[in-house]
Amino acid sequence: MRCPFCGSDDTQVKDSRPSEDKRVIRRRRECTECGRRFTTFERFQVQQTVVLKRDGSRELFDREKVMKSIMLAMRKRPVNQNVINRVVADVEQALTETGRTEITSNEIGAAVLEKLKDVDFVGYVRYASVYNEFSSPMDFQQLLGKMK
């Protein structure tokens, strides 16, 4: 692992720990050149998943984009960051388990909505309004009617 401070390739692992969900390994490393410490995270990845966007473009799946969209929907809601991390991990796991190398953005959005349904209703409605491209109050009423 290259040191982010001095660029040296010679670093030593000082401590390794699995994350709470056992899907990520956290490693504390020390550079033998400059002596500074830094943290790296290792994540299991079977293959790169390509996302087919609504406009027809393709891009690599980005876990951070999913995280940011959920955090935006949960802004100012009483939802713990660990819960959001769990939702993202579950969505990512579900995508990996399909075994497909290409998945649509609609499928990702639907998977997120399915998980958010049990986390926070207001956050669920916020996410659904963007995912489903709500344009009027009637769209909200229809969603709420389905939830009853």
C-alpha cells in the first residue's frame, strides 16, 4: 500500500479489524519512510457492476453515491449513521448476489426503497419522491395511499 503522505511503497500493517457487519476490514498502517500512520479499508468485491442510467449512459456502481442519496433523504431525521451504513451494505450485498455485471439505476433505487421502508417513513417518502420523480402533491398522496 502506498503512503498517502510521502508516496513510499513500504508500509506496515499495525492493526487489522473487521467492521461490525464483517464485510470490510479496517487496517491501520505505518509508513516505514516517514513514520506517519493512516487507515485503509478493504472491501470484498466479486466483479465490477455497471449501472445502466435512465438516460442510457453507463457508469461503475459507486457505493458512495448510494450513501449520499440516502443521507440526503435522512437529513435531520433521527436515524443513526450505523443504520444508514447497514442499508447501503444490504443493498450492495443484494446487487452482488444477483450475479449480474449490469444493473439498472431503477433496480438500485427500488432496493434502497425496500430497505428504507423499515427504517424511517419520512426518509422513505423523501427518497421515493426523488426516485419516482414526483412532480405534484398528487404523487405524494398516491404513495401514501399505497402505504396504508
